[in-house]
Amino acid sequence: MQQRRTPAFLLSLMLLLTVGWLVPGAATAQTDHGERDVIRIDNSNRVRGETKFVRGTVNAAVIDGRKGSRTLYAVQTDSALVRIKTNRQLPDGATFAGWVTTGQTSRVMSAQVTATAAAPVSSVGHTAYVAMPNGVGTYPTNSEIASYVDTALDHWAADLPTGISSFTRSGAITSYNSTQITAANCGNAISSPNAVWAEAAAAFPGVDFASGTNHLVVLLPQSCEGGLEYGAGSPGSANGGGKVLTFASTKYLNTLIHTLGHNLGFGHGNLYNNLTMSEDDACDVYSVMGLDLFKTNLTSLDTGHRVLLGYDGTGEVQTFPSSTVGSTTVTLTARGEASGLRGLRLVEPGTNKEFFVDYRGATGRDAGSLYAPGTDSVCQKRFAPGLSLTAAGAKGGETALFAAPGGQAFIGVGQSISSPSQQITVSLNSMSGATASVTVNYTPLANFSAAPKPTIVGTVAKGNTVTASAAGWSPTPEGQTYQWLIYGTPAYTETGELATGPSFTILDSDVGQELSVRVTSTKSGYIPTTTTSNPVVIAGPAVIASAPKPTVTGYPRVAEVLTANPGTYPVGADVGIEWQQSVGTGWELVGYGNTLTLTPALLGKTLRVRVVATMSGFTSTEAFSANVGPILEPFKQLTVGSPYFTGRLKTYRYLTAYPGTWTTSTTFKYQWNADGVPIYKATGKRLYLRKAQRGKMITVTVTGSKSGYKTATATSPARGPVLR
């Protein structure tokens, strides 16, 4: 049977969604300021290998380029910068504590990430510190660079007066000597910005770039241009600072503005993809937070981004609450203007989802922007002047632009666009320069009185066809659509199409994964409602035959190392080892891998080993060791003596061993050696020299032991050779 394959562009999309970033305090309007955001990560059932515990501060960097964006994560510990990989979104500057696999880039297995939520937006001053590494190429003049940076700072100061009272550059451009960047490797600098930022920050002693409103701007000469990478920015929050890295060229002015936007808490402006019910990363190409970075002029920041982070000012945005009924016509000022009603916030009845409306008239701050219908080289769309509808994106601080009828994302005069549930419809009646007449129509729909989760009918195992059962809705839906999911992401048929039918055939490659089905029910006059079944692990044809009881060796004392023996499993099985400690009536994960170093935190704890075995085509098994513990205080260290022996080194004579001076009451064992090889049964204090020892060098190894102490050994100096 052929393996199901995901189209390449969707794989890229999934990757982007996987490594996205979270803006601390992104839901400012809905959150009590000062609370702490806690992210818990647990990949314990999916990640194997040697592990270590890491504690430190998260360093996050959003890398933007021609082929999309990606986020790099690292944890700054007391002694090192540890690169990590995770499928969770982590805020820059957060505290990280957890277990990771060892390697060049460590995979996070279990961790707790904590960050302080952002404070409410207030008008504060921001300061940019500009640094350039020496000896890596030719820069423009300092005055040209200053003008370039100041233009980028002025963009945000002018566009966000409610949150930024000023955005100034601190003094002269600072040059510094770099060990991270050379003329030969400067094109790769943006791919590893954290190390560059750490070094550049040292050029400004006493300046805090981790908190407050200070921004570190590191510029490279355009000769370092790496091709696909444009710039990097650390994700921040409203009223926050951060770090950016890009090129000292007016070609990259919009890139610098974009990456500074990441510092301020803004995620990407995305384009909603109706096919996958997901978002095409940064494909709102007329957003300053999109990826079409080289157009002549960037537009003013959209209403959605402003509201999400609390930058909307008094009189700038009108809110239509969910209780709104009927039609309302308003005069909307173009988003690019400096005053007037420039945005609408629409709260949908029943769902309380928020939608945002902007009129883009190509005036004011939007003048000169490249408005034109057609296609774009990055995201394959261009947007004409008109009205736009966006919603909050799937990730913190992001927005998602909805496609209008005909595939364009801006509607023109006489056109309308609706929310997915059709409860809200926005129409553009007319537009003239900086103003437009807009009608908002609320048609509240009823909720289904019963919307049960679907169930999966049939045996969820490889090779079988299962069916979604979506009965029990009230009233009866007029239509139902389906999307099968693997680990919560869209599944595909054997031919590479989305699995959207009522039935699903399970392939060999699906074994061991979690299957669920998402059903959307529709009925005239009712809100389209989506429910998802509980996930079911897809079984293979049989259980792995062998599940031996694991064993543990080693001393159960602090500072000692325990070793797990999982037992023997069939060839091809993936065997994962977890260490657990007893907590109350349950067990808690403390480590992975064959060995566990007993830390002081484990003193008095009882441990066990859990072994999980998986194998393609088989159902996984688990087994547990006997309990070990409680863990005792660490061994004391013996005072180790210097062994020696006396006697004539001649055959048929006796040698006598002496241990030297050890801790009082130490018990000794002896092993005599000839040329470093133990002599058979020569384990007494005295040795009788025989013919077999002629011509050889003699030593004696003394092993000392005492209750509560770590056993130790010492070997005497060699004497010889033994004479006839």
C-alpha cells in the first residue's frame, strides 16, 4: 500500500505553524495585567535519547526571509547557550526549566516556561542603540546609517502615538570588534542572531536590553546579504524593547521596520486559508507585519494588530458588541490617516469571536503603497484599495486576513464580505479618497441546542476503514462536513488530498498516531458549529510480544548514578526509558535515558523506571521496574591509603601486603597482579611467588569499604621482576 504524502507547500505551512512564537501578554485586553503566563511542555511519550536538565532564560529570534519565517530558540544558562527545539511557542526573556535531549539542537521533552504578562499600554519613550561589527565589509557613511535608522524609528513613533511617545537613537553609531562575525561568514549571521546580539550588547555596558524599552539594532554591510534571510527580531510585548539584526541599506528599510514590530509585540499579518482552515504565514502582503518587505512604502498598522496589543486610541476604533442587531452605516476614515474613525471591532453573537475592519484608501501613511490587483511573488496575491476583514491569528499578536469573493482580500464598492458564520456582513457602499461609507449588518443566528462530539465507528487499526458518526444534533443539521485529523492536524488520503469524507482508510504509516475527526454542522438560521471527537491511538495488528520487567542497578544515594536495563525487545522496536518519582498517590517524571544521576532534590524519594516500546505496525507496550529507594544521603569519602608490600621478589618466597593509612575501621580486600593482570585466587594479604610469576612485575590492589562510605581502591607501586 502506498504511503500517504502531504503536499510540499502544506508541509512548509505546518513547519511554520509548529515553530511559531508567542507574544507575552498578547491578549492584553482580556488579561489581568501582572499575572504570570505558564507554559507546560510534555513530549515524554514521543522523544527518546540521552537527557540533561536545563534552567535559564529563553532567547527567541524570529527569522524572516523570502521563503517564509522561522523561530530560533535557545536557553541562556549560567554557563552556556543551549539551542532548543520545541513545537510550543515560547516568549523571549521567559524563565525555562526542563529536560531536553542532548545534541547540537536539543529537543524539549518536558519543561515549565514562565513569563510575566505585559503591562497595559501607555505612551512611553523608546531608545535604539546601533552597533556595527568592524572588518566585515563596507558600510554607508555614519550619517547615512543614522538617517536610515531614524526613518524606521519615526515610522513606529508616528504610527503608534498612543503607545510610543518617542523613538530616538542613542548617540553615535557604535563600531565594535566581533569574534562572531567575519568577512568570510557574515552572510550567515542572521541565521544565528542570539550569539551576535550577546556580543554586540557588550558595546553598551549598563544598558538593559532584556526589559524596559531599549532596542539593540545590529547592522551588517549589504555585502553580507545571505540571499534568503532578510532580518531577525526578538519577539517582545507592548511597551517592551528587544533586539534586531539586518543590513545597513535603504533596501532593507522596511525589513528593519518589520523586525522592530516584532520587538513591540506584533506577530505576522497572515492570510486565512479556507482550504486547510489555517493561516498562510505572513501572507497579508500589504501589512507592515507581512513578508512583502521590499515595496516602496509600508502601510499603517492594521486595526487588528492595534487592538490585540492595546495600541488603539480613543476615537480610533468603534466596537460593535455581540448584542448588536440589524444594520448600521458609518463613515470610516482610511487607515493611513492620522485622525478620525479608522477601524471597526466587531464581536460576533454567540461565538464572541472578534473581527476587525479597515478601509485602505491609499492615502496618508498608505500613500505610495503598491496597491494593485493581481499576484505577488511571495504569497501570490495583491490587494486593491478597499475594505478588509481580519481576525486574531492562531498565534499571539498575529492577525489573519480573510479572502473576499473572487479571491482578493480587499472588497470594492458594491461588494460584501462575511464572517465564517455569516452572522456579520460588511459592505462597502462608496469610497472617495480618505473616507468610505461602510454598512455593518448583524444577523444573529441561533445556537444548536445539542452539539455532541462525533465518534469514530469501527476498529481504529491499520488497513481498516472507519466512519464518523455525528448523530444527536438538535435541531437536525442541513449539512455536515468532515475533516480527519492526525495529532490535531489535517490528514490526507492516499492520493494526497485532504481527508474530508465521512469515512477514512487507515494506512500503515498511521499506526501509533492519534486519530480524530472534526465535524462542522450547518443549518439555515443557526451558527455553523464544529465539534471534534476524542482522539484514538491507531493500533497495529498485534502487541509487541516481549515486555520484560526492567531492572535498575546502582547505589540509591545522592550523587550516584542509577542504570536501567529495559530488557530485550524485538529488532526494530523503539525503546524509551523514563525515570519517575513517587508523588502522593501517583508518579512524576524526573528524567529520560538509560542512566539517572541522583540529585539532592531526590533525597528521600522513591523511584521507578517506566519502559515504553513502540514499533511500526504494532501496539506499544509499557513495563515498570521494581521501586528503588528511598534515596539516601550521599556516600562519605574514604581516606585512601598508599598500599605497599614487603618480601623478597624470588620464586617460592612470600610477599606481605600493607594497605597504608585509611579511614578508621575500613575493611580491606586484596588482589595481587603480575604485569597488571590479576593472579588467579591471589586475594589474600600474603602472596606465595611461583614459577608463573618469574620475570614479571608485581602489584597489589587494595579495596577499602565501610558502611556509609563510597568503596575505594588503590594499587601499590610495581616491584620486580621476580627472580628464579
